Amino acid sequence: MHPADCSPCESALDHCHGTLIVHAAGSVECTESDCLETDRSRHLFVADCSDMAGGCGCAAAAADTGRRTRAG
């Protein structure tokens, strides 16, 4: 997304253009390699790791134990 098309950029608000990935154990990571602040409030997009293309190893382990995540 180009900053001219991003209202948080135009407003100088602290935010990230990446997607926050929530893993089954509750850990999180961002798809932007330079994002170090993984607060949900900084991310416009949040997804469960099980929803990612190719899946995630921890999502398979959680399915075996019945644990579910909620990216909310």
C-alpha cells in the first residue's frame, strides 16, 4: 500500500501494513520483516496461522489436541 493511499500514514499514526499471524500457542508474528511491535492494535489485518496458505506446523499440532485459536 502506498502511503498516499493510507489514512493512518497520512495521519502519522503508529501502524503496520503487514498481517499479524496468531499461532495456536498464542505467539504472534508479522508478515513485515521489519515490524518489531506486534501489538494487535497496530495491525489492520490479523489471521490465525491455520488460515495461511500452506498451513502452519503449530496449527496441525493444535488440531491433534483440539486447541483452537482466535485471531479476533
